[in-house]
Amino acid sequence: MPPGDFQSSVGRQRAVWVQPGGKLIFNGEPVDIGAVLIESGTALVEPFLQIEDKLTRWEVRIPIVTIPAGGFVLKAVAIAHLAAIGWDDDADSSIWAIDEVHTEVDVNSQTFFVVPHAAYLGSGGGSIGRISYHVTIFLGGTDTFRRPETLEALERV
């Protein structure tokens, strides 16, 4: 696992909301919403040590949920924040940032990810240890989410 990669999530909280008759605009057309999944948590990332005084950027892929068979992502809205940073050099300066956040679904595993792009500039002893996130996922596939076992599986963190 490269430095700065996802290790695990802590403090995760999740709610799944089924809204019969709710719609969302998808590809310009109103589509039925099967369920809405909302999750917040903190991702622990692999520690790293910055040696050179240069800008370093990387993506952290935070797995959230496996989309059930028959379901699909209509839209997702996510945000990420730096939750823990470290600094051990009093004679220099540094910059930490989350440049952007996007979401993606791995087509093979159907795993949904929040993907923050982290950045760090500074030398010696600087690190980002945790990234907190919040995501709202609008899921399509209305029939899929009428089954109690599917909702129970989505609710599990």
C-alpha cells in the first residue's frame, strides 16, 4: 500500500432513506429514487514522510458501500476535509489541502468510493493522517430497494 492510501474508516454513521414516489433528474429526465444513503466518517490514511520541499498530490479511495444487484447510482454529492495533520519542522512552512473530491463506482465490484485529492507542500516531518468525509448517494432501481434484506444490507456500516 503506497503512503497516503486508505487504511480504514472510523466513527462511521449511516442512514438509508427510502422515499416512495421521489424523483431526481438523471440525464435530463425525472427518474424514481430507490433509496438515499447518507454517510459521514473519518478515513485513516497510511502515514508518509515528506522529504523534499515540493508539492505532492495523491488520491485516497475511501470505500463506502457495495451497490446491490439491480441498483445504480443516480447522483452523489460528497465533501472531504483534513481531519488530522502533523508538522515537525519549525523553520519552514507548509500547505495541506483537499484539492477536489469526486465519487466513483468500480464496475467490477460495484463498490462506491469517495475520492478526495489530497495535496501537501513542505519538507521534513509533515503528514496528513486522517480525512473526514460526508456523502449523500441517490440510488436508482426502485424494485431493488423494496426488499427488506437489501435495505438491511445497505444500513450496515
